[in-house]
Amino acid sequence: MKSIELLNMNLLRGVFLIIVLVLGTTVNTTYSKRLLNLIKENDYIKHIVLIWIIYFSIDYSDDKLQDPLKTFKQTLLIWILYLVISKQKPVFIVFNILLLSIIYVLNQSKEYNESQQSDMSTIESEHSQTIDLYIRYLLYLLVVSIIVGVYDYYSYKKITKRDQFKLINFVFGPKI
């Protein structure tokens, strides 16, 4: 099995791109204050900018020419994953980023080893299958962690906001 069907490297690259971008927002920018204030004050524009960044990063990082609709579908999947992961308490976010990092490195290692071996031996093939199995289990753990993390945060927000709680604000931000 050359690649796990559940895992698309473009999706992982997109997730890591978002992590880097979020962390990179602490750097002083060279954009005009009006543009930054517009983005800061409007959650619709924040999401549109985020979708553009994801789309163009996937398109740029992919070495093959790809159907724009397929790239857009991947973009939406990454954006939804971002929305889901961002709606968790920090302990879950850190744990999920750690899981994503391990999955990414394992997959990268497997692909590198496969690219170095034109005719894989049985032992190397078994090693690759073992890595695939680890990745699959880590993906299942990631899904469970995301579901538990979102439910925990949703419950927390529902209790603390009470009558002011709105699902659309929970998902997209308070400035919608």
C-alpha cells in the first residue's frame, strides 16, 4: 500500500500552513493599518482571507497541475478542519498538533524510504505497512480527540454564555 487513503499530504501541508500562519501573526506586518483593521474587525473577511491562503498554498506546494475544483475542495476540507480544531481548549489543540506532527513525520519518513528503494524487499515492505498501521491508529486517535475536544469546548461555551450562546458565533466567531 503506497499511501493511506485517509491521508492526503496536501491536507497535512495545509494544516501546518495554518499553524505557521497563526503563529506568524505575532510578527510585525507591513500592510496598511486600514486593511489590517478591516480584517481584524470583520470575521467574514478573516475567513475569506484564510481560505485564499489555504487555496494558494496548496496550489503552490503541489508539484503537479491539479484541477482547481479539486484544490478548492481540499481547501474547504482544511478550512473546516481548522474551524473544528480551533474550537477546543488549548490542551486539546496542543495534543492534536502533536498528533498531526507525528503523523506527518511518519508519512514523510515512509515516503522517503519508498523513494530510496526502487525494489523494496519484504522486510522494507513490512516496515512500510507497520508505519501505515501506526498512521491509521494515530488518525483514529486524532478524530476521537477532535470530537471530544469540540464537545468539551462546546459544552463549556454553552454553560458560560447561557442565553447569549449562538452556534453561528461559536463556529465562525463573535463578529459574524
